[in-house]
Amino acid sequence: MTSLSRARVARRIAAGAAYGGGGIGLVGAAAIGVVLAEVQLAKRHVGNGHGQAPRANGLYGYAYATQDGPPLRLAMLGDSTAAGQGVHRPRQTPGALLASGLAAVAERPVELCNVALPGAQSDDLDRQVALALADTARVPDICVIMIGANDVTHRMPPTRSVRHLSAAVRRLRTAGAEVVVGTCPDLGTVEQVQQPLRWLARRASRQLAAAQTIGTIEQGGRTVSLGDLLGPEFEANPRELFGPDNYHPSAEGYATAAMAVLPTVCAALGLWPAEEERPDVSRREGFLPVARAAAEAASEAGTEVTAAMPTGPRGPWALLKRRRRRRVPATDPAPTPTASP
């Protein structure tokens, strides 16, 4: 599917989410019937996404605790990818990795609150947002949401999926938090998934990721594409980047994803170098209609989309960024435990 075709589909899904539609499917019903047997086979191999993830809540970068000002507050929401299922140590989870990296860049401690739930679909975000905002005196400075894979595997209508995500972003932004969404990963990279299911999974994942971007941008958030990140790199190194269940990322895989999201988290908080906020033509960055930017981002790892210009003749515009991944100073990743939310 071309980026222009994907943009049209994403616009339709996002419009359906905004105006109450629900009949736009990711793939045809007939195609679903053809691959039903393979779906069942894949489920036997990779499981259903439920399970335990290490508890990583606490204070990171406490070496900076002598600095003036309170810790930055980071909340993680979403599914097993946000929770860190598949690794055994708290410091290996994406929340801990992001908190440690953010602390190093900001030179301030970061308090992590992870309310993500393995197996969650987008309709669980309402509950998770309520947990993240439970203490009105301690609203997160930044929230990272990773959601969508279970929506695809459970065939949630994409309009419904985007509607729930948009509502979550709107509530968090209204409360005063910055929001970064890691969009739906490419499920076509799961090793046990065979053709034609692999092609359908990839197509459905990218369509949803593009629609998620439109919904997020409209509510004042930013997105980072995880699709391609979990594509070529994971396909080339499945034993290294997938965990023991061959479905969830390994510690190395989560580190790869976290380092793709970290620059956007820092930029959202005004911590990234000012010169990198300008689009770089040599990296094919620039201003595009939101739907076109969303479609392009869905196909390339680590691509950021953020709102840019007011609505024009072709609709709202966005800035497409391909941020260079920077190595940040190491910080002690071990948290100081705090009470669970």
C-alpha cells in the first residue's frame, strides 16, 4: 500500500473515530476467513499477551536529587510493551530506560509511574488515565502511551481504537501533561506468524498506526513510529531483539524502542537542542498534511510527528522529524521504590 493510499485510509478511520463511525475495517472479512486457521496456530505459539511485567515504579537519576526543583514525573500507559513484559529486571523495562535517559538529559531525577497493563486494548486507557491522574497535585509532566497491538489481534474496529486513544490524549493534555504515543508496532515481524497472515498483520498494523497519529496530533500530542523499528531490525535479529516467548521484545529490543522514543520525550519537555527542532531537508523532514505525515511515519522507525501549522486548504499540517538518536550519559538505573499507584 502506498503512503497516499494509507493516508486516505487513516483519514477515514480518524474521521470515523471523531464522528462516531465504526464500520471501517482494517482488512476484509473474506481475507480474515482465509487466515483463520493460521491465526489459531500463531496464538498457540506466541500466547495471548497476558502475564507479569517487572514493577519499575520509583525514582531514577537520584544522583541529581541535590538539584533545585522537584523530580520530573513520567507516566507509562498502554499494553505489555509499555509494561515491559518479557524481561525480568525492572531496569530493562522501557519505562525505566526512558526515566534513566530523561534524568541524564534533564540532569534532574525522574519519578516513574507505570500503569500499563499486559494484554490491554485501547478501551483500557480510560482506566489507566484515571490512575495516572489520581493525584491532582502530582500530574505527570509527560505521559508515554504504547498501545494498539492487541487491538489488531483482537480485531477491535480501528475507529473505536482511535476514539479511545484520542480521548486519553485529550484528558492528559487537559490536565497539563505532555503526551507521546508510540504507535502500533508492526505485527508482521512476529517470527511465528506466516503468510498470508504476516502480510495482513503488517497492513493492519500500519493502517492503525497512521490513524493513531492523526488522532493524537488532533489532541495536541506527539507520536513516534514503532512499526519499522520492530521490522527490519527485529527481522534481522529475532534471537537478539525478541524475548524468550518470541513475541515480546527482549531487553535489547526494549532498549532500541526506548532510544527511539527518548528524543521526542525530551523535545516535548523543551530539553532537546534547539537547532534540531528545525526541519532538516537532508533527512527528508518537513511540513506535511497530517494524514500524509502519519502515513509516512507508519513506515519508518523512530519517525516523529507533531502538530505544526493551523488548518489550511488541505486540512491540519504536521512536522515530520527523523531525529538522530543520541547517546546520553549513563545514570544509575536502579530506582528508589515508591508506593504503587
